[in-house]
Amino acid sequence: MKHPYFEPYKTKMVEPIFVSNRNSREKWLKTADYNLFNLKSNQVVVDLLTDSGTGAMSDQQWAAMMLGDESYAGSSSYYNLKKAIAQITGFNYFLPTHQGRAAENVLFSTIIKAGDIVPGNSHFDTTKGHIEFRQATALDCTIDEAFDTSINHPFKGNIDITKLKSAIEKHGAQKIPLIILTITCNTSGGQPVSMQNIKEVNNIAKHYQIPLFFDSARFAENAYFIKTRETGYNKKSIKEICLEMFSYADGMTMSSKKDAIVNMGGFIGFRDEELYKKASTYNIMFEGFITYGGLSGRDMNALAIGLDEGTEYDFLNARIGQVAYLGNHLKEFDIPIMEPFGGHAIFVDAKKFLPQIAKEQYIAQTLALELYLEAGIRAVEIGTLLADRDPNTRENRYPNLELVRLAIPRRVYSNNHMDLVAVALKNIWDRRTTITKGYEIISEAPILRHFTVKLKPIKL
């Protein structure tokens, strides 16, 4: 009999959870204007809002923090991080930033201008926000299979090569400052990109002389899926696969709060020294000096260790195994979810779960709020709220998928917590026909509205 997967770590410290009741949750949700981001953390039983910065650091990471060099310029912690980035990614030039969206801000300030077109595979919210803030256009070239949650395609994060070529021919390479490949692709369900697809996108980028950058928040999980799903990679280590992936890119942005398992941190990797120098100016303006960039020395030390730990097979096998554990439970209950399972989260198909809710009433948000009311579980909507309004018409953009993302923090929850999540969703599934109305917006920001939006229930 094959041994079941187990967590390759032991618990050294615990954090208590306050177990609330439904009456309290109803009051808290009303006070929060039906925006789960507005809840206090002690009002949440199991927090699956995000896997960003919510992981549990290891003893080695905490030890490294105590050795942080807090020198303003040229600290040893910076050089520890520089060495780790070079070993894992192959990029010799990098700029530290305080998180991933800061990396995007610096890079895009360097190379994107109004009127530009930025093709990619379902850009994430902050990526698209930074592009549109600069009056450029984020163009989705993801394969069609990504938008059918029932299709069991192993690499739903892939860019459609025909779509990409057509976009370049239509708009002209001179209007495309970069191609962004998100690995794994969060917005389309945490789905990976194959090495073959990475190579094909690289070939197109080289042909048209367009830089190719990776949004690399979950690159290690992407490497795991290449190892376990793509022919010819099962005997290669995660670190070997990472080096090959990045060898096809001109640069990368990184939210280190995901696969590097730190609470704060990010960076930009460059292959070209001149682009690195241009971006350095913006890094100094927005983040800090180029050898700390918004991070303390202790942060950089923890990040360096996390990059190493996060690219170990045993860790990834257990981490992604827990995601699959939850996914399999939900499948047993016939709950519609994105298949195959992603690396960091399970995505519930809200359109199939609540087909009676009109799209104008925010289907995925309605389901996410029901989940909180049911058991105090905080998830996040990946749907119309996140898709935001068209910057020109100001009309709602209705995406192909309305998803509720159950993002699982790294090394934090047990499988008993996953059982709670599964049963809570089963309870809602059993009474789903009684949910007949969604929500309407009473206040929203002009961009990235989902973070601060205020809602109210639509009355029957």
C-alpha cells in the first residue's frame, strides 16, 4: 500500500481561533458592508481569503531574521537574497520591493506608456490595474479550455499561441512593451503553464523582439505541475525545472508572499543590465535604495531561505496535496469546482452553484458571503467585482467565469480545517435553491474596487 502524503514539518507554536456563531457573523457582515476584506481577522474561523503573506515561516526563516543586517546600503542580507535569486531563477540583476504589486509598479513605470497593449494569460487584478492605470490595455490570450471548469486539461494556464500571434499582428510589436506570462495563472483557477507553452511563447517573443516577463508569485507550484504532468520532467528536481522555466524569460516580477513563504516581500528579476538600471531609478523613487527596496534586512534573509524551502519537492507535494484533499472532498459532494485542481486554491464555479442569481447581482460574491455566514470561512470572489469596470465605458465587465477562490495558506491549517470547509459548502449546496437574490453596489473605488467596495443585499 502506498503511504499517504503527510506534512513534512512539525508544529512548534499554535494560534487560537475564535469560534463564532451565525448571529454574530450576520452583524459583523452588515458592519463590513458585505465586503469580506472589511472583516476583522478575529471574526474569521478559517481564513482562505488569500495565500499571500499568510503562510507559516519555518524555524530556519525565523533564525535568519535574527541575523538580518539592517545597513541602509549594501547589507549582507541583500547579498544573501541576490545569491538565492540567482540560484533559483538564473537572473543576476534584481531589485527588491516590498511586495509584488510594487514590483509591477516599478517595472511598468519603466516600460509601459499610454496606448500600449500588454498580452498575457488572464492578468491578475493588480497587474491589470497597473496596466490600465497607465491607460494601456491588458489583453487576455488564455486558451479557451481555461474557461470551462469541467474540462480536465493539465495546463489551463497556457497562452493560446494563435491568439497571441493575432494580437501582435493586429496591434504591431511596437505597441507591445512586454508579454506577461503568469505562472501559475491565478485568475483562471490557479492553473499551470506547460514548459512547452513557455518555449512557444518565448519563440514568438524573440521573433517579434518583445520582452517576455513572468508574473512568478507561484512559480514553484508551476514547476511542480510540470514535474508531475508533463512528459520528460518527472525525474528532474523542482529547482532544475525552475531554472529551465526562467531561462526562457527576459525578466520576472515576484510577490514573495506566496511561494517564498514570507509575510512581506517581492522583487524584480532582469536579464538585461540596461533595463535593470532604468528600473533602478523608479525603485529608488517608490521603494527605497536598490539594496533594500522597501524591505528590512531580516525580511530579505527570510525571503532567501523561503525561496529554497519553497522549491523543495516534499514541501510542494504536501502543500498541493492538501489543496487536492479539499478538492476531492468537494467532488464527493458533487460541488462544481475548477478541474484539475490548482496549486494554491480550490475554485468553486459560482455560476453552476447559483445559476438563479443574475450576473448583475454578483454571483461569486453572493456565494462567498453565504460561506462566511454558514461557518465563518472567508474566501474571495474572482468574478465580476474583481473584473471591475471597463475603463472607457465604465460598464461592468462580466468575465467568463464567476469563481469563489478558497486560497489555502502554506503550513497553516490541518486537513480537519479542510473538512470543515467542505461540509460548510455541502450545507449551502443542499439549500442552494433558497438563495434567490444577490447584492448591489452602494459605493466603489474607480479602480481595483473589490478591495474596498460597499454592498447591500437586494431585497426580495
